[in-house]
Amino acid sequence: MKIVILGGGPAGLYSSLLIKKTNPAHDITIIERNAADVTYGWGVVFSDRTLASFQRADNKTYEQITDQFVIWDAIDVYYRDQKISCGGHVISSISRKSLLNILQRRCHELGINIHFSCEINELAGLGDYDLLIAADGLNSIVRKSYESSFKPSLEYGKARYIWLGANKVLDAFTFIFRENEHGLFQVHSYPFNGTTSTFIIECDEASWLKAGLDKADEAQSLAYCQQLLADNLDGATLLSNNSKWISFPTLKTQHWHCKNMVLLGDAIHTAHFSIGSGTKLAMEDAIALASALEQHSDLETALNEYELERKPVVEIFQKAARESQAYFETLKRYLTLDPVQFTFNLLTRSGRITYDDLRLRDPYFGDMVDRWTAQKANSMLSTTADRHPERSEGSVVAPPPLFTPLRLHTINLSNRAVLSPLSTCAAQNGMPDEAYIQQLRSAASGGVGLVVTGHVAISAEGRITPESVGIYNANHVEAWKQIVDFIHSQTSAKIAIHLNHAGRRGSTRPRAQGLDRPLHDDNWSLLSASSTPYTPSSQFPKEMDRVDMDHVREDFVRAAQRALEADFDVLQLNFAHGYLLASFISPLTNLRYDEYGGDLEHRICFPLEIFDAVRAAWPKDKPISVTISSSDCVKGGFEVDDAVVVAKMFKEHGCDIIAVVAGQTTIDSEPAYGRSFLTPFSDRIRNEAGILTMVGGYLTTSDEVNTMLAAGRADLCIMDSPQLNDHYWTTPVS
């Protein structure tokens, strides 16, 4: 084939030499706008996994590249004037100029034509070709010329960054976090040869503007950063190379090829620098493209194969990069964390590295994290008698975060695991039956710190189904007390009761017959913030008036008093998932025009009234929790920013811990269900509202829980382990 490649960067050079190797008969020409010795940027980083693919693709360039590598396995974090290191992160780097020189020489060896200093403004000027490979970067002329076919999308980040170098040799990948009178600046730095290191300096828009960097030229920006990092540079000098403050552009492209044109590297996708190198992705693209062209003689088939192979891989990488980018853009929420926890949070930010990974990579760092979490937890216990001397400051041995205690007022939980059985057992007139009692006993006997009941109705009218459990008469209190007494006498667990009023989701068939399916007969009337049904087939609820509100408030208070009589340890109020009180909070379900509708400040009034009344009836030395929907997961609905505001309100009114859930406010809700899908919501609420959180979201392993706890993304974790269900839910407990 006659192949033209636009762009003489690593992607274009590497793809050309790999394609030429597989078939020397190919006529390949590379067209590059810059001169041969001109490049922008400093160093390029590669992981050991990427290097293995390089070796298989072309051993000669692999050997030449690795001969010039700088290799390290540690990450150093400078935060609050402390340095914390974690090893086991094997990364290699090379000067970008050296990499280009190696690839250029290899192309010349194979007989590939390279035209430097050749600007292409119109594709018509390229002449005839069988295949056009666009490796011409973010501003690709090919992609722009056929934008309607490739369908790209470009999103700019919220932060500003500048790419610099320094004549200083680092011995680790280094993160530096530095605050001054203008704001917070973070540095991503790493060595790439024997004399120089890359220094990427990033800050939020507000800090950038306050520092006057929006008006600074290259020399002024360099001088500002030199002064900012004087203590870390140790006399070394920062270097620039056409360096400018920019926002990171994330490029995604729906289609990777069109006719006989195909995109490569930054012309098709970008990923934030905090998670790796765009050059790495581009060169991996080149390997996949060359392989596809070798395997398939039909060009369309080959290009389809290339896209099918690489696109899912890149999408996963971009998702992790987006998580990492968002972390650095919102870093200020974590500035209250201790240096050890801050470092662990930083290393696990993208979700690709976990607690178990870090313990495997660096056992000493893992032990340090365990000791810190144990010491922190031990210092919070309510009495000296409850504390563990082996977990005091200076201790050598400590348990994983999952097994550290948690203090809630005068209640000490033995560990951070929570079980909340989702029962389908039938209750009669709100009375827990034997099967349900057995479920709770078995859950408590499983070694967890806390058991949370399912939804317990505060009144007969507040039930979800006729088989819902309740606590609205004296007989209920006695039944619940027997359950609580067993748990207190036979296990180390504590127990929370989850009080609920179903609102417009009530009067439905038992959940075993389907979700939110109305009863055929014997319905009871429903209440809600507004008179809109939950589903098209649901009963229309009554829009609550002041009399209804007073009755519901008193029902909640009486239920709390009965829960106290039954000796529950923790009281939890359900203000989520589209039930009665959630219907007041969400703008999708609260359509009122009185003082209880409108903006969030007014929509939250009645839920806060309920909370205040219950808080007054519940002992001050006993903890109280609120379950809130962190997002309606519907456009125009209640979002996590609102949830942070609401969590702050409940904290100010005396709430001790927020239980985080999402969705189900309306039937249009579409949460992104998956492993740990609620973790980002919990993270934001905990660290922005400054309140403890309890969260689930298909948490099935201790690794997931330890990662969340050690990083400060939650304080209690609701486990959803199939093994626990299989064993504890079916084992009789006498």
C-alpha cells in the first residue's frame, strides 16, 4: 500500500516502522510540521506492562529505548512539610527528544520517507494514497476535516497547569502540595535522564487568577514557580520550553476511522497526565494498528479490528484518568486529612490501585497505614477501658481498617462492617415474623460491628407493603426488644432501626411479586409532597397539608420513643429513595408553591422539622443517622452538590452519620450501578460536609472496604457479600 502518515511524533514514527516491518513493500511517507530536532515537552513515562508490548513489537527499538531509561519504584508525597514514600510502583521514563531520535533512526533504517518542516493545511495537497494515518495530535486536520464522520467531543478541565523542566534529578515520582497566599498548587514531577526532571505545576482557576498568572508571560510564570518551589528545588533551576498555562483537554472520538483514513494517538483520544503518558497510549495504538493491518488484507476489516481492540481499552483508561483529574481539580476537600491518610487517598484516587495492591507493593507503607488508622480509631473510643493498648501510638502491630472500632457518641462499634438484610419475609400487621427475626440474629452473629434493620414503618399507613415490619404499637415494641436483647447478649454487634414512611411508594404488593406494583384491593390512602403518583399505575397520593404534617411528625416521634423502649443503639431516619420525606427534598417530586416548596432551603423545611422533633425525643448520648439520596440520577433532579448542602444542615441539627444512597426518587432514575458505585458520593459528602458516612453499593470484599476506610471516603461500609448471605442468612441461631 501507499501509506501517508501525518505527524512525526512517537505515534506516527512507531506506527510507520511497525507497518513497514510487517511488509517492506509498503510505500510509507511521514509528514511532520516541525524540524527534526524540535519537540515540546520533557519526559515520557512507561509502565512495565507497556514495555513488554514494546519488546514483542520491535525488539531493536525496545533495547535502544530501555538503554536510556531512568527507572524508579517509589512515589514521594510532600504534604504539610512531611515526606511520605510508598514503593513498588515500577515506572520508567525517557527524554522525549531521545525517544524521537531513536524512532527516527529506526524509520530511516527501514526506508521510510520523513518530510520535516512541512505544514499541511489542506488534505487535497497530499495526493493519492491507499491509507492515511492521522497522528497529528489534538488539533488533527484530518479529524477536523471529517468531524461529522469521526464525531469527536472535547471537554476542558477546570484546573490550569504548566509543563516545565528542572535541572534536578529526582529519585522517585514526586507529588508536591504547596499552599501560599494565592491558593493551593500541586506538582507532578519525575526524572527522565541523568540531569533533568519534568515538573508539571497545576492549580485551580481561582488560585491561577489570584496569582496573576493569567497575565504572566513565559518568563514571569517561570519566576513565580521558581519562588513557589524554592524549598523543594534545593537551588535547582526550573526550565521552560514554549511553556504556557492551559486547561487539560479530554478528547473522545466516537468513530476511529472513515473510508481509508484512521486516527492515532492524541488525534483520537487524550487522558489526563496524572495517570500516565499520552505517548504510551499512542504507541500502544500503533502496535494494534500495525497488527490489524498485518492480519487482514482487507483495509476496512483491518481498521474495524483496530478500533474494536483499542477503543474499549482506551475508554477504561480514560475513565480512570477522569477520576484522577477530578481528584486534583477538587483537591481542597482533602486538605483536612492527616498526611498518611492523604497519601493513601492520593494513591488510590483513580480506583486502579487498592489497599491490597499497596500492601503487596510496599508492606512497610501498608503497615504504616494500618497503624495510623488503628491509632486514630483508638483515640476516639469513649472510655479508657474500651481502648486497645496495642493500638496506641508507637504500636508495631495493627489490624486492617475494617477491624478498627468506631465511636458514635457513647456507642462503640467493634469494627466498620455493617449488614442490612433486605428481607422478603412476611410480617403480619407490622409484626416481625420468625424468619425475619432469624435474619437479624444471623446477621449480628456474623461478626459485624452494626446491623441495620430494613425499612420499619412508623405507622400502618406508612408501610410499603402489607408485609412490611413496623413499630407502631406496643406489641411491636416487645417483639423488637427480644431481637435487640438477643443481639446485645449473644453478639458484640450493635443494632440500628431504620424508620420509614413509604409516602407515594406505599400500598404495594409484597416485593417478592415485583417492585412498586399496586395492590389489587385493600389499598390505603397515600401521602406525598405533591399529588403525583410514583408509577403510571400507582395510586395518586394526597398532597400533604399542615394537619397531615403534624400527624406524620408525631408518628415519627412515637416510633423513636418505641425504638428507645426496645433498646436500639442507633436511630436511622429514611429521607431517601423516593419515600415520603425524600419526596419533599427532590425538585422532581416537590411541586409545591407554599413555604415547603421551591428552592432547596424551603424543600428541606419539613424533613428538618421531622429530624428536630425526633432528635429531641431521642437521647443526646445515642447516635442518630439520616439516609439521604446523594443524587436522583435524573437530569434536573437533586444532585450531589445539593446532598453536600443537606448533609451540612443535618449535621448542624445534630445528625451523627449520613447513610448514602442514590436514585429511585422517580422511575426514570438511572444510577450507574456497579461495584462501589456509591463511593464517590460518600467521599464528597464526608469530606465536604465534614460528617461521618455509611455506604454500601455492592461492596463484596474486605479490600474494597479497607480501601474506602483508609482513604477517608467512608466510616462504615454496608457489606453485600454473597458468601455472607449464603452462610449467615441460612444458619439457625439459637
